[in-house]
Amino acid sequence: MNLPQITAENKPPLLRFTRLAVEDRIASDQTGMVEYKDVIKVYVRAAGDTKCEVPFLAKDVHYYPTKIVRDVKSEVMRSVRDPKTGQTIQMPEEVVERREEDVFDRKEVYPWLEQLAEKRKNGFITPEYYDYCKAAFERYMKNEEDPIDGVPLKEWRGATESIKKRAIDIGVNTVQKAADMTEEAMQAIGIGARELKRKAQAWLEADNSPTRMAHQMVALQEENRGLLERLAALETAMKSPQPVVTDDIEIDMSDLDEPAPQRRGRPPKAA
């Protein structure tokens, strides 16, 4: 019997994540109050599809019950006869009852990734498809924002805000996706979609062109050369001795009055 050949899905899908608060019924039963838990849903749209968006549960909380046995003490009233009066009286008595109870272990689960892992194992999706989805989910968990793989379309200045909004609404959220739009996607966006695709392709080609890269390389080389020249000048200045400036005072010794030499012997007689 010839089985049909399965072609593994390879092209990354468009993903949209959202966080919801839903009632946690097990926790509510335990506390007697309405408790909530955080869940994350992912809406998956196949590449090129502008209409169908399939929801999956990406993160949830499951409880796994475990049976435990414990002793529960309680107090009951027993009817006993008073030995002094012979009358029947009620006396409290402590009893121990052994009960079985369910204790729930709380654990976070990721059903969507588990389904993708099973599809990868059976050859329905490629490892690249799985890695893309897993990386996108991990980025969302860190930032709690929809992951964007590429140049964000909303920050790109090559198109009007109105055309960008219509494109983002159908999942075209990067310039790369705008350049790779299908005919169906352009029809869903409407007027201006073909111009958006043409501009996105031209922008990406110019951004990756050899001429642009050569100009960037020359600019970096000129910047590095200037830094090296300034560094060499600084090193030279640090190595050369610097003159020390002092206030020199020149003294003319001839201007000083020298004391007369003393004569030896008796002083002369007064006249």
C-alpha cells in the first residue's frame, strides 16, 4: 500500500499572543472563593493566509491529584451513667478518624509547544518551523509583547500610517513580510498594498546592497584612522619631557655694599 507523501510545513507562521485571566476552579474549591489563573493563548495564521487564524492554548496550569491519609481528631458527646447518681449524662469524648484526601500539585504546562513537538516528530513540520515558534513564545514570555522578527513596520518611515495599520492588522508587521506579501495579502490590505511591497523590496535591497556596505566600510575606516592618529599624538605628548617654568631672579652682586675690611693693630690716636 502506497502512503501519501507528507510535505513538512517549513515557512514560519504569523503568531499573535494574548494573556487571559480565567477562573481556577480547583483553587476556588479549595479556598471557597473565586480564584483565577493566568493562561496564554496563541493565534496562528499560516504564511500568506489573511483570513484564518487558529487559536491554541500556549500556557496553562494543571493540577495533579495525590492521595494522602491523615488522622482527623474530633469531639463527640457520649451518653454515660453517673456512678454516683445512677443518672445518664452526656460526656465529651475525643475520637480519631482516619481519612483519605486529595492533595493537588500545581504545575505549569505548555500544550501548544507539546503539540508542535509531536508534529515535528511525525514529520508534519520541520525543525526550523518548531524552533521559530518556540523562540517567539520565549520572547513573548520575557517581554510580554508580540515578538517581531525583522524591522518593525510601525517604526518604518517608508509608508503612510494608514497603510501600515492595515498591513499590521492582517499580520504583516515587519518590512521583510511586506516585501514578501502574497497576492491574497495585498488584496486584503487594499489600495496602496502594491506600492508598499515595492517600497519594502527596494528598501531592503538598498540596505543590503554592496555599494551601501562599501560606503559604511569606508566611513568606519576613516573613523578608525582618526582615532589612531589622536591616540598616537596623545602618546607622543606623554613621552616628551615638558619644560618646567620657574620665576628666575637675577641678582647683581656688585650692587651690594660689602663691609670694609678691618685693620689690625692699635687704633689711631685721636688728634
